[in-house]
Amino acid sequence: MNIDIRKSIISNFQDSPVEEFREAIESSIQEKEEMALPGLGVFFEVLWDASSEEEKENILNLLKKNLV
């Protein structure tokens, strides 16, 4: 069976309210759920693709600053 994780995640959250995104992200982080990492990666990919160059620089600086 070949599952397209990106399409599945996008399809599952496409019509979801913002709060559902927050809950999914926060619960995945709090529970340190390894299975949630691909979904968080898809969220990050969508965010990255929709960001301007300035926003990407801010994201990169935030990541760098907090990887301690």
C-alpha cells in the first residue's frame, strides 16, 4: 500500500478551524509522539512554501536561536 502522507495530512486538516491546528501541534509536542513528526513536517512545509523570504529568515533565526 502506497500512502501519500502529504495529501493525507492536507486532506484531514483542509477544512479544520485554526484551533484544531493548534491542538494537533501542541498535543504532538507535549506527548513527544514520534508518529506525529511527519504531520508536523507537512505543516512546516506548507508554512515554509507560503512564507516570504523575510518570513523564512525569521523562521530560520528563530530555529537557530532556540536549538540550544
